[in-house]
Amino acid sequence: MQDVWGSLDTWAWVIDGATRPGADQNHTVATWTRALSNEIACTIARTHSLSLPAVLASAIENSRLDTQDHPSATVAMARISENLVETLVLGDCAVLVGDNLIQDNRIQNIATDVRKARRQAKCDRDSDKCLKLYRKLLKCEDAARNREGGFWVASETPRSAHEALLHRFHGENKVLLMSDGVANEVAITLGGPAQTWKRLTDPLTPSLSLLRSAVLERDGQVDDMTVVRHSWTL
């Protein structure tokens, strides 16, 4: 599992490391995502006054690996006060504040024809064609990653933190941060934002187990699922 989460004081975050089936560097992804999470916590501990993008940029800079094929990850972050929730979303992790689901779906605009063909191949249960299209899609995504007109994720470039989606929600004091494995089910299995708040209650482990089972029964496979429920407390 490449998902990592953390919290410190009024801050919380979820990191979803990008892996590929059978790839040799997947263990490096797990190590780096933990290092990135630790650097986020260290940066916050040094100063609480930095903006969310500044914290993430500093963490990316300080966890950067000396490797050509650098790991990448999507990130959701939040800072909360009595009547304000500030959020950052980079990649297809997501945050849910009230009825507002914020997810960075810029990657979905890359190679839309290949994505459509792959979905059809899945429906046709054509595994060979599906694999071929998956490899083609990865090449298209690699060419568009962390580039103007493409999409942005956390990797070796601190600039990507400043390309994240930022929101401020006044009058709110709680937030759900989630990996895409959960976010993609908000409108489907979970029944929308209001029902998501009701179904993803503490303790979260039984709720996620039920969600995982439902997705597995429907799709025959399931992505990593991570949720952090963060709220203001005096």
C-alpha cells in the first residue's frame, strides 16, 4: 500500500503514491511517500504560518531523491480553524467540505480517446487490448506530467505544489481527506456528499471495509482506500 496520511495540530494530509503493476520501483514509492509525509510534519512543526502550497513545496524539496525516475504522488491537505477550512488538492486525491467535493481531475483530460477505448475494452473483457491501451495511456501521462497544459502531481519539482487547487471554506469546521479510491465512490457507492458524511463515521475502519467489499464485488478489484476525518476541537 502506497497511501500515507498524517496530522499535526490543525493540519491533516493524505498522500497517494503512484505505482504501476509489477514495477520494480514500487518499494521506492512507498519509502518516498513516507519521507514526504514526515517532511510535511517537520515543516509545519517549524512554522505554522506558511501557506499550504509553501508547506508542500518545502516538503517536496527536502524529500527529493537523487534518481532519474522520481516517484510521484497525489496529495490532499487541510488546515482548519474554528470557522475556516483551507484545502489543497494536487492530483486526484480529494477533500469533502460540507457538500463540496474537490478533486483535481486534470489528468482525465490527457489522451481522452485512449481512455474511452480502454473503458470499452474493459466492458468487452478484452484483457489483451486493455493492457495495450493501458501502456499507451501511461506513455501519454508521462509526457504530460508536471507540464503546462498537462497535469500536476507531487514529485521532484517543488513548483507543482503551487499548481494545486486551493479553496477556503468559511463557516466550516470539519473536512474529509481521501485518496481517489474513496473519492471516486462518493457519487456512486456512497450516495453523494451528505450520505458520505453519514457513512464514513468513526471508527472509519468498518466503514471502509464495507465500501471496499462493495467495490470489489462490483469491479473484481479495488484501489487503495484512505480517509482522514479532521475537525476543529478546542
